[in-house]
Amino acid sequence: MGERFKTLVFVAILGFIGGVLADFAGTYLIPALIQLFPEILNARWILTGLAGAALTLVFVTVWAYITEPRPPER
């Protein structure tokens, strides 16, 4: 398989996993946090910012550990 196709498939799989995690967070995790901390987590932008930061960290971490380092080009 071509390298570009492998990369596209990998990104698609990460996107699918991210969507499943976002659905789980929106359905179960966020409502539970709002019940526990109603004053702090009442602003929607805080919740979406935290979710976006967490998902970005997960994606970048997975990408960094899966890809092989390349030697520097000269």
C-alpha cells in the first residue's frame, strides 16, 4: 500500500475513535461532571475546551508513538 493511503486510513481510524470518545464524553462524562461541579463547569465553552485539549493530546501522543523517527535530511 502507498504511504499516503496508510496515513489516510490511520487518520480516519483516529477520527472514528475520537468521535466515539466525544460521544461518550457528551453522553456520560460531561453530565456527571456538571452534577458534581455545577458552578465551575456550567459554562459550555469550558467543557468543550477541555474536551478539545484532551482529544488533541491523545491524538498527538498516539501519533508520536506510532510513527517512526526519520533521520535528518542533509
